[in-house]
Amino acid sequence: MNVNLSGSRPKVFVKTLAVTTLALLMVTSGLSCATSCPYGSFTSTLEVAFNKTTLDEASSILGVNVPAPAYLPKGLKIQEVYIDPDTEVCILISDEGIGEKKLETYTVYAGDTPYLTSQRYVFQCKMKLFVRWLDQGGVGLKIPGERVNIGGRTGVIRDHETLYALWWYWRPDPGEDGEFEMILFASKDIPKEELVKVAESVSLPPYLSLRSSWMR
């Protein structure tokens, strides 16, 4: 069929085709974003005292195998691991690299009196997991919030302005006193049910499942 490009009707056809093409591009772009970034980020911080490491290196430093979640929401994965000079490990989780960390100086006040000035990094991520080893075990969760069941143990979800925080204890060996205090921070785009699934999946990575004698 011949199309007369000089008449008025073909101009309408061209305009319609352009609008349709634009609509398809917008839909395609939206689908791509929904696949690659299903959850929003939240603004997080990390004290400058933390040093970048790996899970196995952190285990060597602490003298105890550091656990990690075996399950993460769709599209998310562990991006970076940090350790504090004392007993705490921080695991940063997102769908892509964490990106730029801005250095910030802040002051803590006691009433109107400043008593501590320090520095921390500010960045965006989807989830952040703090892991702290307690030789004698925890004292129980005595904080307000929504009680949830995590593999037979109690966890507490606290609702903050821009994120959720799930607190719980995880004991790798029921026959020993030592256990981990875990705090999982997550974007509010991630359903609470997903936070519980992440917590229930916490385990020792396969390469750390058998502790060396010097770690006992």
C-alpha cells in the first residue's frame, strides 16, 4: 500500500507513531528499573574507625566465625564488609556498588553541652547488618517495638522515619553461652516479612562451617 506523505492524514499517522514509540520507551525503561532496582535506598552512616575487610578476615580478627545471611531479597547482595577495632562487623547490602561515601564531622551533645566530636561516612544502601559477638550471651531484648518470631527466638522490629531496624540474637552453638547480637537496617520499601526471612537464613558461610582449633 502506498502512503502519501504530503497529505494531512499521514502527518497524523507520523505523530501517532512518535507518541506510541515514546510510550513504549517509557514502559521499557520502567520495566528495566523495576528489575534492577526494586527497592529504594536509605541514608546510612559508618564510623571512620571501621576498616574494610572480608568475612573470613573478620573471623580471624575476632577469633570467632562471623555469620552472614544465606537469603537476601531479589536483586540484593553483600557488597562490602567492615570491622570495628573491637567486636563489631558491618555488612553493607545493595543491588549495586555502595558508591560514594561522604566524610561528615558531627557532635554529640549532653543536653546543651557538646561532649564528643567525631567523624563518620554517609552513604546510600538498601540494607546494613551489624554483627557483634558476645562471649557470655545477650541479656535479652528489652526494647520497644513489634515482636516477631525468628526461628523460634524473639526479634524486635523498630519503625524509624526512613527505615526499619530488626534486632535479634543468634547462637551458632546451642550448647555454648556465646551468641551474636544482630541488627538489620533496611529501606522501608522492603517488606517486614523479607527482613524476617533474612534473619532466619543467617548461618556460617560454607568455608567457615568448620572452626579451626585456634578459634575454639
